[in-house]
Amino acid sequence: MSWLLFGVLLVLMCAGVPIAVALGLSGAVVVAAAHMGMMSVPTMVYSGIAKYPLLAIPVFILAGLIFERSGVAASLGGISGSGPADSAAVGAIMIPAMTRAGYPREFSASLIAAGGSTAIIIPPSVAFIIYSVLVPQASVPALFAAGIVPGLLVGGALMATAVFFSVRHGFGANTTEARPAFWRSLREAGWALLAPVIILGGMRSGAFTPTEAAVVAVAYGLLVGVLAYRSLGLRTIWGLLEEAAEISAVILLLVGLAALFGWAVDTVGVFNAFAKWLTAEGTSEATVLIAITVVLLIAGTALDAIATYFVFLPFLVPVAMAYGWDLTWLGVIVTLNVAIGQFTPPTAVNLMITCRLAGVSMESTTVWVLWFVAAMTGVLLLLTFVPELVLFLPRALGYL
């Protein structure tokens, strides 16, 4: 059954079948072959999405769209919780500005694609919400808090890499645009800067849950867009509702079909047996961590966060529990691997978006992308072998 499950999945993916359909069909094939009852298929798909924490996903997506169209994201950057969405929002603004300042389009596309990948690490993260549903031992507030320091470290590594090459090659040296006054820019961005304070501060204080925080984010974005920036009208708001519904439907369809695949994996039980064998063999913890990192980095280039969770967590959670790893830390590590994959060819969904915005080919960005991949991988290894960098903040806040 294990060979059948992953064999069908591999064949379908190589045939170009969408990942959601490939996961669902491979799970359904095993259900049929093992005589587990075909009526369990629609039941498992429905139960995969009929979970209260998942309500936050469509609402956070709507909040991200409202922030983008109202002008909040222009002042603050991408805060949609989705890497592709943030790459599109920031790239549309920054790539033309960087081009005018003398930065090569290939460099700009690579940098923004890499920066956009941090959206699933820094809260609010849609990926963390889904992980908390699959791994109930890791709460959404704990994951959000655990993602802050890694997100800052990754951002610092990307900035250091960008500054190094900009200085070395003279990028941006011929800009004629005057730098805006700091205090004036800070004042203009005030409404935007309040958004993460309200969302994260409200959850920290216990005023509302993560799901309720998404609703508060939507209400705040609408108030700012309609009353403060006056950039949102009824026609625009209706369009945002339609777009959010479409994006949410795609994500939740993937979640539902992936849940069927995950149930089939769990029922077959191959990963539990393999995890017991691995730990019984006395394999060193460092060797297991490096092997997991390599596999996830490779998988991240072809799978998104949701698919990676459903395929690998049935194996990773038993291994983590056998070695005594914290499951909140595991969520950050797995998600950071996926984040690197979002701008690593050949799939590189973030890079596809920024290359389209910049009008360059993906192949022309490789020389820059590899440096940013190396920078983020260095941070990943640091967080992998020094877990306290991830865990000290959620512990200090009382989430662990």
C-alpha cells in the first residue's frame, strides 16, 4: 500500500497533474485498493476543512488584500501571510523604483522573491495556522511568537546579502530620487504600523483568538482604507471579497484533498514503523536533522507548504517525539524550508511572479537567487541546531 500510495503520487506529479488533485487521487486509490470504503473519501475531505482554526485563513487572506489595495501594504510591506501574495504586492511597487535607481531587474526580482518568502514565517502566517490544525500540540499563538525571531534573522541575512552585492557592484549609485524625510515617512506609515500591533497585541493580551484577530484585521483595514486613506469604495470592496473567496477556495480545496492523502498515509502506517526503526538504530540526532533538512529543501522546490505538511508530517512528528524535539520548533523549521523553496527553481512560485513583474527570465536570476538561498539556508541551519533561538520568545510570553 505504501508503494502504491507514493508511486501513484509520483506518477501524477510527473504527468503535470495539479498537486491538490494528485494528493487526492493517490489517497483515493489506496482507499479503494485497501477496501477501506469509498464513502470515507468525501467524509475525510470534508473533515479536513471543517475545523474552526481554518476559518482564519479566508479572513486573513481578505485582510491581506484589503491592506494591499487600501495602501497599508505600500507603507508597511507585505503582511498577507502568503509568500506569492506578498511578492506580488511588494514587487509591483519596488521593482519599478529599484529599476529607476539603477538596480538590475534580475537582482530586484531575486531579492523581492526571497523577501516575500518570509511572509509564511512572520505572523500572521497562513502556513502556521494549517500546521497548528495538523499538529494540535503547537498552538497558533506559540507558532506566531516562534516565527518572529527567525523572521527577523532571515530578513537580516537577506538585507546583509543585498547590501554587500549592491556596494560591490555599485547598484543604486546613480539614483536621482531624493530620500524622503524619516519622520515624515514614519508619520505617513503610522496607520500601517498600527496593524501588526493591534493583531499581535490583541492575541497576546487575550482580547481575541487568532481567528478573531483575522476579523479585527479586516475591520481595521476597511476603516483605514475607507476613512483614512479614502482608497476603498463599494465596488473595490466587492471585488476584494470575490478575489478572497477564489483564493480561499483554492487553498481549502488543497487542504481537503491533502487531508485525504494524510489520512491514507496514517492508515498505511509506514512512517510510524520507519520512525521507530530509525530511532531504534541509534542514528545520531545531528545526522537525522541534516537528512531532514536536505529532503525538505529539495521537496520545497516542488511542493507548497500545505502539501509538504501533509506528505512529511506523518513521518516527522513521530521522529520529533522520539527524539524529544519541540513541535512548535519543528513547525518553524519545516516552514522555513518551504519558504526557501518558494524562490528556488525550478518551481519557485515567488520568483515566477517577480520575474513576470520585472520582465526577465527565471534563468537570468539564478546567479543572484543562489546567494539569497545560501543566506537563508545559513539561518535555517543556525535555527536547526540552536532551537532556543526559536523557542525563547514563546516561552517568555507563556505560550510553551
